Amino acid sequence: MIRKARKLLFFVLTTGKCNLRCKYCGGSFPEERVPAMPTYELSLLKELIENDPEPIVAFYGGEPLIQAGVIRQVMDNIEAKFLIQTNGTLWDNLDWDYWRRMDAILLSIDGTEKTTDGYRGLGTYRKVTQAAKAFRKYGYEGDLIARMAVSERTDIYSDVLHLINLRLFDHVHWQLDVGWSDSWIDFDKWCSDSYEPGIDRLVQFWIEELRRGRVHGIVPFLGILKRLREGGCNPPCGAGVNAIAILPNGEIRACPIAYDAEWALLGKLGQTSYSEMRRKMLGCGIVGECKSCAYLRGCGGRCLYMNRERYWGEGGLKKICNVTKYTIDAISNVNNEAYAIMNDLGMGYEALDYPKFNNSTEIVP
């Protein structure tokens, strides 16, 4: 008998369309694979989600707010924790009553105005910060997360610090645009000259602020500390383990970006039972050398899609592993000190315990 998963995260793709054409993804999914709006009956989605006693629903796209009506329908008819990953430019498509019910809002913003607009288009930074200010003005009480995509024009130290200093966001998370992008000019040089020194500076800033009693919500730091302490899901985002995606065509997939990968297909709404889906999930985890790596506890295989697809080849995968190990080492080096500081402050490790549930932050950049 398949035991029902608790707190399964359901990525609900409301659309494959996006209103932006960011440099690292190019915009919308192919419509023949990820339609512009759901083609299934809401009752089928409700039936699947209600198999889980503590479901989490993440609205995803494309840009999910293009189909704000789908969001309203789901929230009106399904009991769950709700969160959304959005570029924030269409935030007023959804009424405040729905926003306040979101347990987490992840706004795509890549750092400074120059960095963000350079990746996402002129004026995007202004629109996203306006959205964040509106949520604060209206008293949003959930977790407001700045979700960065990081590529070659990013200065990780300056861009993360900028978002912290805005004092609009509870947490800042980033994901490296690696493993599938062909836009890099010199990944190795960027890692050695920019990213890795930036990680060192950021860790030093974070620990110095911790000594002053200020816990900055830098998600990779908090999340990796938690994994080093407790272990966790492999991969850390939960793809195929405690997270699945429902595409607008009703396909159930292990990962929201694996829209055309055979290994990721778990079934289809109305045709696949919950227990059958769970059985298929057992066969779509991380593979290869990641399973026996000494860094598995902290890394968790990093990304299921990258682990399975390997678009950069074995040499490219090794480069990504090296920069991931560098990041984990940088955090591991302050592990004991961080908890000692928290103890001295009388705060305990609970103040560093993040995330409390799978809120769709991938943890390991």
C-alpha cells in the first residue's frame, strides 16, 4: 500500500505563456506542449490534491497571473497552503483578498535595477518593486521572497545586498542559470573572479550581522545550514519526491520545467490515480554519482532536471558541482559559529530554521 504523502507541493501551471522574454529562458513554453490555459476540469485537479491531508499549491507558469481567473477558481474550491512564483508585473490582476491568503509570494527580481532590467527588460525592476511596496502597504503577512535568477552579469554580493537593503523582502533566494543555458561567455572565469569571491563576502557579511543579532533571510545559507543539521529531500526542491507539477494540459510531471522529458511523466489528470502517481514517483529521483557523493547531505543532487538531462555534458556537470561544493563549504565553515552565536543571543537554532515547509525555493543555488 502506498502511504499518502504529507505536505506534497503541487505546482499548478496556470499557463505556459509569459509576458516577458527574459534572456535566460526566452519567455513562453511551446504552446503545443504547455497550453496557454488549462484544458482539464477543475474537479480533476481538486480530486488529486485532496488525496493529500496537508497540500501546498504553488501557482506557476509561464506567468501565472496571465490566467488570474484560474488562480481564483483553485483558491475558491481547494483547501491548501498557497504560494505563487510570479514576475510581479501583473500583480493587480489578482484581488487583494487572494493575495493575503498566499502563504508565500516569490517575486522574480535579480538584484539592482541595472541587473534586473538587463535580464528581464527595461522597466521590470520598477514594476516589481512597486508590487512589493503594494504588498507591504496592504499589510501582507506571509513570506515575501525575492527570487533571483543569476547569470554572468550578476555580482552576487552587490545584488543580494541591494535586495536586503530595500527592506521589502523577508527572504532572498537565487538560482544559477546553469545546466541548460548556452548564453555564457566564460563560466569558469565568472565563478573564480566574481561568484565565488562574492559568496565569501556575502557569508562574511551574514555572520557579522548575526553577531549583531540580525538574521538576514538569505535562503541558500539558511536552507543549507538546515540540510547540514537535519538532512533533507534529494533533490532539495523536492521534485519527484514531495513536489509534482500539473501542466495546463493535465499532465502530471515530476518537475515543472521537465515538460517534455519522458522520465518526468507521472500520468494525467483523470487517467492516473494518486497511488499510481506515487508509484511512478519512486522511479524518477536523482541518478548517478550524486547518490554516493560526500556532499549529498548538503547538496541533495542540487537539481533533478540538471541531474537527469545533463545538457552541459559530464564536464559541464562537474563545473556546476564544483561551484555548488564551494558554496556548501563556505556555509559549512561558519556552521558551528552561527549556532554558537544564536546560543549566546538566547535565540536557538529555530531562528535559522528555514524553510518551515516546501515553499518552492530550491535551497541549493
